[in-house]
Amino acid sequence: MNLFRLVADLSHLASIFILLHKIQTTRSCRGISIKTQLLYVLVFVTRYLDLFTGDFVSIYNSVMKLFFIGSSCYIIYLMRIKYKPTNDPSIDTFRLEYILGPTAVLALIFNYKFTFLEVLWAFSIYLEAVAILPQLFMLQRTGEAETITTHYLAALGIYRGLYIPNWIYRYFTEGGAIDPIAVVAGIVQTALYVDFFYVYFTKVLQGQKFELPA
Amino acid sequence: KQKEHEHDEL
């Protein structure tokens, strides 16, 4: 564990609390893509199957895994059941098969071992890299977002961004160890946030509303 | 030498 990784994970936790806070206080999931949230459930469930195989890493690791699975399912419950009327599927139109197909194929080709768990692990890594696309696509379509939603995205982006210095740090402190699948997918994932962060820094953090140029 | 790959990240 290093500081980059710890702050990254805390930022990931924060993003989930921000999202829950947004939904609970506004009693609405307006502006949130349920497709992205469903993809996160799939990401966590397929990646954390090792919870049940006895490959114990640490208490921290297991508690976080359980939290991510539980909270992502709870968010789906809020969006699909409790605040269902505030969920507008007509603007959440990214086609999931464009994400699920290619990531499944990639996982079958590029994995560390052709076993059930390793293929699902690789799939979850590729899937997480692009899971934010329906949300960003929705933002692009509506051209604006509530400030709290942008804080949610910023926290997620910080989490991803900080994993990169974490890997660089680990490379030098752990004798040249790298995880090429996680690193390549992680860099792609972080790159997807670049446009968002440009608007976040130049508008939201200056006290303006998040609005994309027409 | 590259270390054995392990999934210790979240």
C-alpha cells in the first residue's frame, strides 16, 4: 500500500458516497446513467470472485470489495425501484453491446491465464475502463450536469488518475513488477476523463454550472 | 525478473 493507492481508493469510496448523497437528498437519479451503474455491478462481481476462493489479501482489501459490491447493488435498487420515476431511459441511450462485446472478446484473448477466474478478472478490468462511457455519453447529449454529479465524476476520475503514479511507485519499489493488463486499461480509462476534467476545472471549480459548449 | 502476477488491487 502506498499513498497514491490509498488516496485513490478513498476517492473511489468518496465518489460512491457523493452519488448516494445526490440521489438521497434530491430524491432523484436524474442525470445518472443506470447503464454505467449496472456495468459497475458487473465489474465488481466479476472481479471480486476471489473473495470466495480463499485468495485472501488483507482485511482492508476484503472489506473494500464487499463495500463496492454492496453499494453498487444498492445504487441499482435506488435507481430501479425507489426512485424509478426519476430515471429517464430516453437520454441513457448508449448501446451496452458496444461495450460488452469487445471487452468480452479482449478478455478471452488477453488474460494472464485461460481459467474462468482469470478471464473474468481481465473482463472486469477492460469493462471498468469503459464503463463510464454511457454516463459521459449522457452528459454529452444533455450538455449540462448538476454540480453534485460533476463532483461524483471528478472523484471517480481522481481515483483512476492516482492509480497511475501508484503503478510507477510500485514499479520502482517492487523490483520492476508491472501488471500490463491493469496498466494499459487504466491509462485508457483515465484518458476518457480528460475532456470532463477540462470543463470541471474551467467551469465548476470557478463556481459556474457544468455546461458544454453548444 | 517479473514478479508473479497477483490481484492485490481493487
